[in-house]
Amino acid sequence: MKKVVVITTGGTIAMKYDSVTKGLVPAVSGEDLIEAVPELADVAEVEVVEFSNVPSGHVTPKMMFELAKLADKYAAKEEVSGIVITHGTDTQEETIYLLSLLLDTGKPVCITGAMRGASEMGPDGPANILAAVKVAACKEAVGRGAMLVFNDEVHAAAEVTKTHTTSCSTFASPGWGPIGHVYFDKVVFRRQPENLQKIKTEVIEEDVYLIKTVAGLDDYLFKCLAAKPVKGIVVEALGCGNVPLGVKQGIEYVRSCGIPVVLASRVHTGRVVPAYSYEGSAVSMAASNIILAGELTGQKARIKLMLVLGITKDVDAIRKYFN
Ligand code: ASP
């Protein structure tokens, strides 16, 4: 029988309703999580490792970095077929994307969680764990990078995002769709993710901020970040990479201070492209040597910039990782 290591980090999947504080709070151990899914015994031998038991808003990029090392440590064991990580859904896409860039292993590494707590009606956690273990144990998943398994769908780490605040079908890969589906008896893949990039770094630079562009935004936040000074800034631009004039001034200012700027889009599907040349377009900021994020969302571009800054501070060298 295949062996899968389940690393637990917390999230709604490990929470129960607390009548005193009137909300869901961390309450379920890693062992309890697995015991709630007796069907796992037919799929794989499961070893549980508790990394943390926190809501995913408490998971820092540094913790994600440590999680990647832990996953690699267990995946390096010959008897282990794959890894499953249970994690809160709020930052799940950031964690799996960081892992996808950093992991050494080619074995399947799947992240999952739940939208309903363990004490709620129809909790989705047990079914999601079962599906994730099925994927982690199947040979067809080898070489497809780190994956997010949720609601019987398998998503590529670079493409997936949370799309609904409460729905169990919250995860989607806008513009791409899932790479596979989990059925009762098998896992079916229909697509190989193309963008399985690796960033080999021993350190992560966490002092990287994300600014979302909105109509009429000025350069105030950029001046604040330059005063710190932060090590990098990701800007979620409008449309295919355009910003208001105040934001352009802000970007030019932080660039004159030497801070790398990556331009993503606040639109959740499609690339940042240099389509326009008017003031505020990506083309009009080319002289500032900004970096375009391609199809990455702002939150994932930030994760990538944090890892790349662990290797180099040179803007042209950083750009190569985003091309
Ligand atoms: N707030 C929770 C978390 O991210 C949500 C969840 O797990 O679904 O930890």
C-alpha cells in the first residue's frame, strides 16, 4: 500500500464552533482530522505530522518556506509516495504557489482544507482530505508540480485562486480550469501545467508589499513604503497594466529609490501586456525599469518576488524570473 504524509497547519478544517466566542476556533488535532476519514485506510497508509494549528491568516511567508522544507524532508523518504498539506483556505493559494517554486521533490504535493468547520452541517474537510490523499498517492500526479485539491478538483498552483467567501466550490483557475478531477475510483488528469518554474533560494525576503490600484489613487502609499524602505513592491494595476497618474509618479519615485516594482493586474484573468503607450500605461513606465508579472495575481507575484529577492536584488536579474 502507498504511504502519504499529511502535514497539518490549521484552518477551518481543524476548527469547531465555540459558543463562548461565538465563532469557529482551532480545536481539532492532526490525528483527529485523519480519524474522521476512515476511508483513507483503503487508499494509503497515512502518517500525520502537525506543523501548526493556526488560521491561514496567521501563516507567514517564512512559515510557508519552512513548510516547503518539511514537505521535501518527508518526500525524500523512499517509502513516501506523496504529501498532503491541510491549510486554511484564505492564504492557501499563496502557500501552494510558494511550495511549487521551492520544492525539490517531483512527488505529488497537494494542499487542501475546508470551507465548513468540523462541527458544521455537512463539513467538506473529510471529503477534501480523502480526495487530496487519492491524488498524492496516484502515479499520474507525479511531475505535475504542487497542486491544490478541493471539491474533487485538482488545480495548478500558479493558476488557482479563491473566488468565493463561503462556497465549498470556492477554488477555481480562471481562464484555465482544473488540471484534473477526482472520482470515487480514480483521479483523471486532462492537462499538464506548463509553468513549473523553480526558484532555488535558501532565504526569503519578507519585506515586500502589495498595493492595489483604485481610481484616483495617488503616490502617498509609495512614499510611505519608500521611507521604510521596503525591499520590493508589487502593484496590482488596472486592466492590462495601466495606473492613474498619481500611481505612475509613486512608481517612478520608489524606482528612483532603487526599490524593485512588479506590475500585476487587479483583473483576475489574463496577462499584463504593454498594449498602450499613454501616460500611466506599462509602456509609459518602461524607463523606470519595472517588471511585468505576466499572468500572476498580485498575491502570487509578491510571493515570487520574495523568493527571487533571496537570490538577487538586481532588477534585470529579477525580471528574468518573471519572463
Ligand atoms: N479563515 C480560515 C483560514 O483561512 C478559512 C478557511 O480555512 O477556510 O484559516
